Amino acid sequence: MLNALAGAGRLRFDQPAEPLVQQPAGMVVAYHPEVRRVGEQVLAAGGNAFDAFVAAVAAENVVAEGASSLAGPLAALLYIAAEDRVTYLDATFNDPLDPEGAWSPEESAAGRAILVPGAPAGLAELAARYGRLPFADLLAPAIMLAEGGFPANRLMAACIAERVAVLRASDYGAGTYLRRGRPLRPGNLVQQPEVGAFLRGLAAEGADYVYRGEWGGQFLEAVQATDGRLGVGDLAAYSVEWHEPWLASYRDHLIHSCSGRSFGGLWVLLALQVLQAAGPRPDGRPSHPPADLAGLVAIARRVWAEGDLFDPAALETRPAMEQLLARDHAHVLLAQLMDAPTSSKAVSGPHSYQIIVHDRDGNIANGTTTLQSDPWADGLFVQGVPLTSAGRLPFGTSPGRRRISPFSLHIVRRGEQPWLAVGTISNSVVEAAFQVLINLIDHGSSLEDAVMLPRFGTFPPVAKSGAVMADVTRNWVDPRITRDTLRVLKARGVEPARRRPVDTGLGAVLRVENGMAEGMVLPLPYLTDPFGTTPR
């Protein structure tokens, strides 16, 4: 998605401000105005945060420029106010049951990279377990958007233009996103009756429509026609998982983070523990003076080198992971900050959207919906739903088991009550959460400053030996960071990557304080008013 933004924006780095929303109760924080409207309508109709989240995710996957898909994974960190409890919904990918079906760098077959969808099962179970309204009612707004249509916005037009070759390769892609062979322009009507039919089937039959019904059969035909090895057993074996979140204290706050086989929550908690071991809370206004930024980059690089974060067996061993977050271990890592990683797994592909919902009862749903592939992946569609090619990401596990994922979802308590919800996406998914939390907790910044301050990002991916790898000698750095800071970074062995596109992370933040909720998304760089519908 950022490649499309870089191509559509101005020659300089443009970091447009996003609006801050404040209200006493009932809030939806999301990128799309239409998605916010859908969630707010559900809240006004008597739904709770979990109902509104389900409806917003369904709507997002209609208007999401191919950057998300209901054939993709879903992750959500939930605060259930009546129980004063946080839980983690894991509706992410499984590896294929057939070990011969896994993709490898030598493979060219698109079907090998396709994994079993998790989002339909996650949405249906979330609505059934914690929602108030019928599941079918929650899908109705998305059905109306798909069948009635909506105007393409500037972001969608930029993404279509970037991926036109992929979309042109299929009848569905060409017929939906091109007009007379040319990409849609802002303001052109987008109609997706096939997606509407898919959502109607999901509303009528629930998750069975995907895992045992008509769509599932068509999905398997499409996968197997492109040399994939998924079968009926892969669909039948899929189920949602619920996990106890990771919990760590930081500067007198308690932070709940996503768990299961997601390394993102642990990464952020471990980085914060190392920073906490370095000394007391800093004073002064939020900023990134050279020494501070270099220190944060050093912490990030050291945490990336922590191998247990990417070990499936270790991630499922709570005592081992709790020891990883212990104070003694943080001091050990602090002493090793100059030991930068020598290699890293590829991190490209998590094109996603973040949605946070808060209701008048205090419930919070903080979740990510994603394709985890380049927009529209390989251009394969079943009833208009793009099939992910996330199997190309190197986070596989054993056959039929949950894959490792980078989701980064956090709920912060100040005292007894939830105070912050932070969820981040894009390539720099963990670094973005790390820095936003520092701005809010350590510096007491406003929400605007917390999301607008310049940040660094992860290792820019590069093509190497037929696979996308991470260049551990460089870090993305916001071009607004000063030359003095760059000199300090280079002296510390960090080679800044500042040419477009620069990915320092996206996401959403919600803060609840003194009975008032406020929320913002992290700005989309390069493109002012990305959701506008008039050409420029």
C-alpha cells in the first residue's frame, strides 16, 4: 500500500495530520470514514463494542482497496468490562495439513501460498460469544456497500494503478477495478455484487458457508487449480483460538498484549522492559534527540535478535516467555545493545487495517483485519473475495498448526481501568507500537503528538536469492528527522533508509480518561486526504 502512496503523492515526504475525535461514549477509530460510520450506527442501534467491531471489519473488507480480505486472518484484543478481563481472539492462519503443500522460495505456483481463511470464523464467534445483535444484522451494512456501490477514493485509485497488471489478469479484477482497460479514478463507482452474495451466504449460514459450504468448495477448486495442496480437511480442521494475553508492567502501568503464536505483542513488551531497565522515566516534552533515537534503534535491533520470539515451541511455553519479560533478562539485553542482529526473517506483506471500538459500557475491541500480502495478492478471487498469498511469508510452523504472526495489539491499564488501546500495522508494526507507547506513557504527550512525531521503522525488505529478505544493515527513518540525528545514528552503525517509500508503521490509538474517549489513526504518509473522491 505504501508503494502506491509513494507513487501518488508529492515528491517530498508529506505527513498530513489526521483528525482527533473526542466524545464521552461510543467511539470507532478506523481509517475509512465509511467504516467509522458503520460502526457508530451499530452502537447507536444498541450494539456493543464487539458488534460494532464485527460490522466495521466486514465493511472494511468491502472498501479496503485490496489491502485486506475476509479470506485473510483476524486478530483482536478484547476488554470485557462486565468481567474486567482482557482476552485475545486468534483467528489467524494455519499451515497446510499436507507438508508437501507448503510454499518454498523455489515455488512459482500461486496456490501453494494460499492459506485457510480465519476472519469469517473469528467474526462469527466474536458476535456469538460477546455481541448483542444477530450476526446477519451486523453484515447488512457491508452488503449494502458491496451491492449498492461506493465511490473509489484516492487511495483505492492509487492502489489499483500500482497493481493494475495483477487485476487485469482475471475477469473479476478487470471487470471490477478497470474501466475499458484503465484503472478506476477517484469518484468512479465501485460495485461488488459478488462480494455481496458472499456476505449474504455468510449471514445466512454463518462460518459454515466458508468452511463446509458453497464458498469453501469454490475456494478449494481455485486453490487446487493453481497447484495448491489445501483440501477439505484443512477447512474442516480450522477453529478460532482464545488466549490469555501477555501481561507486563511498565512505568507503573500494566500492559496486556496479544499472545498465542504472535510475536508482535512480546516484541513490544520486551523492548519496553529493556528501556525501563535503562533508567527512570524521562522528563520533558516528547521528542527524539539524537541519543534517544539511537538508543531506541539499538533496543529494537537487539530485540529482533531474540530468537525465542520466532520459535513456535517457545511461544507456546508461558513460563519461558514470562522469563523473557523478567527484569533480570531485560538487564542482560541492555548490556548487549551493541550486538546488532546479523540476519532477520522477511517482514514484508502485512497490508492491513486497524480498528478500535469503545462503547458506553467500557468494552474495547482492538483488532487487525488483513490480507497479509501485497494488495489483491496474486489476483485470485472467489465470489469477489481476494485470496491471500501470505504463505510466502516465512513464518510457517508444523503442518496444520497456527503460523507465527506479527500482530501488535495492546491495552494499557492506568490504575484499575483501561487507559489506552494501541494497535499497529504495516511493515514497521512493532516499532510503531513501541514508539507510540513511549510517547504516551513516558512523555505524557497528546494523542496528536504521539502519532505525529517522527519515528524509525524496521529493516527495509530487499529481493535476494528469489525471496524477499530483510536488510539488517539499515532502518527506515522518517525524512523529517534532522541531519544531526542522522549523524548520531550513522556513528552508532545504523544506515538510515529515507528514500520513498518510508514505512514507519500505521495503526490506531484510543485513550479513555476522565470519562472522555479520544482516538486517532497514525497518518498515512505521502497522500493528503487519501479517502477523498475527487481527482486532483
